[in-house]
Amino acid sequence: MKFGCSRRSTSGAGAELIEEITKASLEKFLIATGGALGKSAGEKVGRPAAAAFARAMVARLPKLRKMIKAKKDPIAEIARLMTQLTLADSDDAQSARLHRAMLTEYIETAIIGPEFQFRCTDANYPPEPTAFADRVEERAWIVEAACAGGDVAKLLHLAGMRSIGKSTMLLYWIRHHGTDFFEDGIYYLDLDRLNSDQPDPGEVARLLLAQVGLPSALIPPEPEVARKWWARLTQGRKICVIFDHVKDADEIATLIPQSANSTVIVAADTMIDDLLGADVKYREVRGFDADASRGYFQNAVAPHQLDSDAALRSVVDVCAGIPAVLMMVAGILNREPSTTMTDMNHRLARSGGAIDEFRSHRSGTMRVFDESYASLPADARKLYRALGLLPDQMSVFGDSWLAEVSGLPLERMRAARRELTGRYLIAKSWNETAGTDQPGDGTTLSANHMIRIHARELLEQKGEFSKARQQKAYVALRVWYAIMLQYADKATSRNKPFRVVKVALDADANPFARQQTALLWVGQHLDRVVMLINQAFIDGEDEVVVRMTEPLQTYLFNRRPGRVSVDVLRCAVISAQRLGNKRYEARMRCLLSRALREAELLDEAQAQVDAALEAVGNLSAPADNEEQRADKTLRASVDEFIGLVRLDKDDPEAALTCFERAYQQHVAIKNARGIVLMMQMKGRALVRSGRAAEAVTILGEALKRVSDLDDRLHGRLWIDMASARLGIDDKAGAFEAVDKAMPFLRAQQMSKDIEKAKKLRAPNQP
């Protein structure tokens, strides 16, 4: 039912009808329409004012005049109409004041509230966006969250960097929400239109009252009264209210409807911490992915211009999926019909190409970044410019890198970094610092391509960019990666296996609380790390090469066997030689021999272990007892790798001799892990020698001694036990050993060993 009143003059026929109203009928009218207001009408409004109100109603409602002419009782009709508040805009200030006074009584005495029928006053507001690409997941999330049930209003908080497309998505969703849940309507308010740094909630309430259909003349001018009216009229509603461009929780906190069936959507450029709570659902709005961008371009450009999916993905990456930037690309393609996506990709591929292209067309696209930068505090602007020193889109970084390249003290840098992450100018790719939310070097951060080249432009404008400074930033980034790898190695190698590179790390600052997260982080960044090692080798950063390579060995052998491992470790050997460090050289040569064995280059592997043996033979005796112990462990390790080459060359007896020699060296220095490791190697050699029964015995003893903290060694011992059991034709024992190995291998994501276990089981399955 649509409620509204025709606007008529109180003169003429209306004046004659007023005269027909008797005093008795007027009193009945006041009692009936006033309801709970009956006793206070004379006190708060005054009987003359109430009578004037009644006369105005009679003059304005044709249906009511007909009832009076027919001498029917108009009381029920007046009460119904007044309760549902079918009031038109008043013709004059006096009538408006009287209407508003009566309406105030009705609302404040709880006579009117949910009975008031909301109606959108402008069917064309807000306008639907002219261009839109799906956002299917985000729109479905809104509907699902709104209809989830519960006993309080749902508050949905959407946040994302400026111009990422939050408003466009919401404006589209209002027209295409696909649900009948919001029976009382969806109402949108853009706080940016208020031209105020901190809008008053009462003023916002007045705008909302106008949106839901209250005539402007009846909206209370007092902001606080308007806020109370809004709270009363939204009780019990199925309503959705969207507040866009919110900057502070105080702007809207008192305007959230008090109804379990209501939903409030708050969109902001930054995550508003004060809004978050148990009853709030939060979602970050990110840039478009390749599929959504393809959908956008299919509607925006000619089909022949979308000539390459690979080029499209590259363009989307360069544009960071930001709708405003994608629109810029579409505009260029529309103006240049012969230009294809491949052409566009080539134009943007240059280091500063994207910035040059977007600025040259004067589209205003770069205001997305200019305005964001201009609004930052001084320290945050300085930190933002430092992002221009990142080498490429793939780079992630941490607090220590930011502090070094920006020159800001650590605490000031962290405050500035929180400002940038809060505005989505820096993204958190990883955040696990000793199992807590504390921001430290464990927070892996990233910045998209557009921000990186915009920051580079700002550096150049301020005269702060130089090749020397950029190179220094590259070195610092590689050091940060090396530290992260060493922390990951400590998290995954809990039983402290032998390492020659000694770097003091703060154990309490380890970003990886669990070995699974450390493995996952390295797995995600492995290709990037290999690239950085190669770059560091070319630039002569030999210490960094060795630091990164040693803790990476496990991942290389399990995930990048063959030529990649060989190439990386060859670089590490040369770096160790250039450093003149015989300990590093011996260790890197041993690791290289393993990669060469896996690549079936056994003669070269033999040459590497021979050279490693020569290197440890030339070690000068250290005075420090701990260093003496480390040198003895290194010599035993070289014997181990020599034995492994002998084993792969089908000389198990020679290998057994090497393993026994290494075993005795570990016994002499009471190295428990080394002892168990050499028992494993001896068991492996015994199996290859045809002495599987002896291998079962020695491997069984090793399994009793191995530490519970040593997942890798534990898993491989069980694999070797499975081989030994098969050697004595004990298939059941072999299958049991494989089953016991699998949890350890999976925990360490040891893909090669897992495949070996499957092969041990498959051909021998009963």
C-alpha cells in the first residue's frame, strides 16, 4: 500500500466542512487519534494546536470529508491513517510545526515506530554504475551474512584501498541483490557527500529519515532528536542501511538499527578497528582477478583486442586489478581500435611504463595513488617512498628491511607501516610471529606493482633515488630473505642438525611457531629465493649466497632436484672459495655432491667430495672448544658424503668403511644425532651389501635412539627399515615400517621420500 496525501488548500469547501465538525466530534477525534497521547495533548501540544491539526487533516483528506458528509464515524479511519503516518508535506510553516509536534509525541510515546511504512523517496538514487565486473563472491557474501540469523543487527564491514571498487560494487548490489529479505528496503548514504571531516550522527540521521520517506517539513531540525526518531522508526525492521566512505566508528555507531533482522554495511578505505567485534563480519575488497578482469574487458573493448590470455593476466598484474586503473586501460583500447592486449602489455612492461601511460592520457587514474599518498603522515609518506626501492612485483619484505631502507627508527617505522597496512597500501602476506599477532620481522609484507612504481616516481621527484641506494636496498632484501630462511630452518629442524653458517638469531623473534608454517612459507617463495641467490652471486654477495643456500638445502633436494639444485650449489661453492672460507667450501661441496648424485653425475660428485676432504685437511686448529667440536663434526660429515658417493657407485663395502669412520668421530665428540645418522647410513650400506638381517638390527637400535624432535631422520630411518625388512622377505614388517614413516615424511613435506615409500609398498603389495 502506498501512503501519501494530496495537497489541497484549507479554503473553500474545506472551510465549510470545518464548520460542520461539532465540539463533541473534535473531542472524540483527539482521544482516538492521540491514543496514549490523550492526557498529555493539552500539556505538550495544546488543545488549540491539536484542534488546528485536526482541521488540517479534515481539509486535506478527501476520504475523510466524504465520511463526515455521510455522518459516518471518522474516528477509526483517522486513527489508522495517523498511526501509519500518511502525512504530506505541509503547505506552510505553522502546519509543519503542528504536524511535527504531533509526530514527536507519537514517536516518543511509542505509538508510531514499525507501523510507519518506509518508502524510497527517489527511485533513481543511488544511481546504478554504468560499468561493472562481477564481484560474485563479495555480493554472495553480503546476502549470506545478512540472512544468517541471530539476535542482533548484522554489521558487515567492507574495506579496501581507495578506488578498488567498493562503492561501485555496493551500488550495483543495491539494484541486483537477489533477495527479498529486506522487506523495508535498502538505503544508501555516502558520507563523502556531507563535505565534513567528521559528520555528525544526528545530521546523518536527518538524511536517513528523508530517505525512508518522512516529508522534509516534518524532519526535526535538531540532530539529536532526528537520531532518536531514526532509532525508534527502525525497531523491528527488515532493513539494510549502507554507509559508504566511513572514516570513524563514531560517525555511524549510534545509527545502527536495533533489530535482529536489520543489516548495516560499512564501507571504508581502511579497516576500522573500533567496529570489529564478535557480531561483526569483515571482508577486504581486493583488486579483480584475471577472470573478473576478462569479464570486464569483454564488455568494454572489441573482441579482437583480447588476443592473448597471457597478456591479459600481465596487464591485470601491472594494474593490480584496480577497477579505476583497468578502466584506464579500456579507455586507451577504445581510443586505439588497432591496439591489442598484447600491445598494451608491451607498453606497460617498461619499468615506469604504466605511470607514463596513465599520466599521459590525463584520465585522473593516478589520483588513486596521489591522493592516498598526500593524506599520509610524514613518516608514512617516507616509508611509502621506500617501496620504490623494491626490485620487482615478486618481492616480499619485512620490518627490518623497511627500517633499513627508510632510515626510520624501528618503532616509528612500525607505526608508519601500520598506517600503510591500514590503508591497504602495503599488504600482509604472512603474519605469524611466534604464534602471536605481534608485528615483527615475521610479518611478510608486499606492495603491488602500481604502488611500487608510483613510489619510485615520488623518490625521483624528491631527488632521493640513486642506483647506489637501490643496490643497497637489494642487498638488504636478500639479507632479510636469508634471515627468514634461517628462522624457517630452525623451526623445521628442531633437533639442531649440523650447520656451518653461524648467525646469531633471536629465538623469541622466530616468525614461525610451527614447522608446517615454515615449510609453507619457503614453498611459496622458493622460486624467488633461487632467483635472489643467483642475483647475489652475480653481485658478489658471497656471504649472503652461503647463508641462503645452507638452510635451503632440504627444500632444494625435495622440491627442486636435478639441475636447479646443482646450479644453486655450484654458485655456493664458488662463493665459499671467493670468501676464502674452507669450512664453508667443504660444506657446500658436500651438499653439491648430493645434488650431482641425484642428477646421476657421479664422477663430478666424486670430485666434489675429494675436494671437500682436501679443504677440511687444511683447516687451522681453532682455540675455541665449540669451534673444535664443529670442525670434528664437519670432518665426520665429509666422510659421510664420501660414503654416499661410494654407495651410489655400487661399492657398499667402501661406503660402510666411510660410515664407520664417521660414526667413530661422532662417538668421540658425543654427538647423539650424528651417531644415529651414521647408524642409518651403515644400515643402508648393509642392505646394499646383501646383509639385510644385520641392517634390521642396527636400524632398530637407531630407531630407539632417534630424537622425537627429528622428523626427517625419523621418517628416513623407517624407510630404510622397510628396505631392510624386504631384504629378509618380511613384507608385513616392511609395510608396517612404511606406514610408520609416512606421518614424519608428510609433516616435513618430503615429496621425494614419500614417492620412495610408495614404490617400496606398491610392487610388494600382497
